[in-house]
Amino acid sequence: MDLSIVIPTLGDKILERTLMSIRESRFQPTEVLLCVPEREASKLLRFSDSLVKVVTTKNSGQVSQRAEGLKLASGNIVAQMDDDIILDVDTLGSAVRYLTNLGPGNVLGPVFKDLETEDLSQADVKILKGIRRWYLINIGRLPKTSSIFGAFSSLTCTTGINLKNLNRSLIPVMWLPGGFVLSFKQDLITSNFYPFFGKAYYEDLIHSQLRLRRAIRHYVACDIIVKTAIATNNNRNSKSIDELTLEILNFSVHRWRVARRLGAGRVRLSIYLFSEIVIALKNILFEK
């Protein structure tokens, strides 16, 4: 199987390390497409060679840039990948084998590990119990089987993994984070589906919904681990109350827009977001 890797980027410093991890992989892709707006393209030309190709795009934005690369990808299997993902030497080979065995109509994602702390992105199982579980299911509209990573509704989602599932090879999920996803070429969503300007918050939920509408199934391979920057409590503790409050309000605006795009009603969405903001502010004040 030929593998194409598509990376939307603005040329951040970690990109060089990301490309190095690809070059050091035992399984080598056919091509790596760096998708970059025209105005930023010149600083990426130094990476261009027989493996890495620079694809210039007229528009900026993660989804828009990636879409142009996906259209040009020549491989039977295509990996969409963020420019801050670091691979182990066996990641690509293992991922291709898993997806080949699953066949078309399936997409595959990994487990994420924090680049600095080496901590796995772990679901807080406690939040899916008791009153919080009732709240997420009845107000947030999560499926009643939402005890696993990767459940989502038009209002909310669960992230991370339950470490008890690590002894399983594959876990079926409802959605996949967009940092690293393998698909067969015929299963790609190549449209610029993100309707908003600026940073593509929660684009992976919209992307996953579009795949679900095409009856494409999502899986996490528990023994495939990639490294990236993950928000941690240490990151949050370094910020002031004002900074954290603005961050919460900013995310709430984006959550409103994406939730409406996913089909959430205004009344239920207003109630849900208001309660989430109150809980988040309470946690900030308590932690500080």
C-alpha cells in the first residue's frame, strides 16, 4: 500500500522535528505534502525534496489547506497529520497494517502522549459517573454508552482514553481527533467543510460527523502512540484568573458556533454552555 501524508502548516519550528520522525520511520510514505498559504511558502522550500512536496494554497486555515493536499494525495492510504506530531519508528507501519486489515469504510487514529511529560491523554473516568454522568447524557446528549473515549453529541464530547482499554487492540469510537488520522483514499472528505474564519476549533467533530453520515467507522489503535502537545493542568496553573476566564469565554463562543453547525438547538445549547461556563469558572477559583 502506498501512503501519502498531508500536513497543513504555517511552518512552526517543531515541523522540522515532525518531518525528521517521518524520515526515520521504518515504513516510508510515498510522499509528504506540506500544505501552506502562498505568503508562507518560501520558508518551507528548504524542506522540499524527493519525499517532501510543498503545496501552496490560496486560502489559509487548517481545514482549507488540508483539503487541497487531500485532493492531490496519490497514495491508496492517506494520513492527515498536524505539524506538531512526533512519530515512533513503527507508527506508520503499524497504522497502515491495521487500516489495511480493517478495509475501506474505516478510519484509524492513535493514542496521544504529551510531548513533554510523556503522559497519555487519559479520560477522567470519574466524570462519567454519578451526577456528572447523568448531566452529560441527559443535558449534553451523550450516548448512554459514553464510558469510552470518543463519544460525542452536538453539544459535547469525551476526550482522552480509559487506560483500562489499553489491553485491547482496537476501540470503536464516534469521533477522532484530527492530529493523526489514516483513511483509504476513497473515504477522504476533501471539501473545505469548516465554515468559520480563524483557528479551526472542534473541526474534528464536524469532520467525524461527515464521515459518520457516509457510514465510515472510527477506531483507535491502542498500541499506536504518537506524541504531541497536550493541554495539562500545569499549563493552566501558569495562567492568571483573567487569562483563564478569557480563554473559557473564547472557547465557549467557538463551541456555540460548532454545536449549531452540528445541529444543536439554541435553548438546550444555551443552558448547556451556561452551566459549563459556571462549572469552569468555579474550578478556576477553587484551584487558584
